[in-house]
Amino acid sequence: MRAISIIIIVLFSATVFAQKKDKVQDEPVISQEEKELIRNGNDFYNEQNFVEAEVQYKKALENNPGYEKANYNLGNAIYQQNRYKDALPKYELASKIAKEGVNKAESFHNMGNSYMKQKQYAQAI
């Protein structure tokens, strides 16, 4: 009976470890340079320098176009420049990439706002 318990514990541990390993591999690798570009973009954004923030976010996306935060922030910087149509694809991509409910919800919310600003009320809903 004790041998069976040990085997069950070992198998359970192996299964848990394998699942954690898979989750880590699925997460995108973000370089330190990309993180720094996002921080720079955030600083410009907070200073309401949306054009320079856009530049920084685009640089972060050059090597990693699937970087969720960079796409979302770029959409925000473009939106703040009243370029609502240009912001939409960034929000759409961020919503597709987002794994967390809050990030998805924020992207969809901003997409709705972009459509509203363009008076495309059916799409906004």
C-alpha cells in the first residue's frame, strides 16, 4: 500500500511540474531593451507627449510584434492623437493576444470607444 502511495505522489508531482513547464514556454520572451522602450514610452505618455510615446512603443514592437502591452499602449498613444481608426488594429491585436480577462476587457473597451469617436455605433456595441 505504501508503494502505491509513493507512486501516486511521484506521478502527481511529475504532472504538476510538466504543466508548469508548458505554461512558462507559452509565455513570450520580452527583452530588457523592449521593456526599457515601453518604460520610455510610458514616461512620454504620462507627459502627454503622445507622438514620442508612439515612437517608443513602435520600437518595442519591431522585434516582437506580438508584445501585448506594447500594442495596447501604442493603441492608447494613437488614440490620444485623435487617430481612432489607426488605434483600432492595435487594440484588436492586443485583445487577441491577451490571456487575462482584464487586459482583454480593456482592449475591447477601447475598441468600443474608438468606434464611438468615429460614430460607428453598431461596431461600438
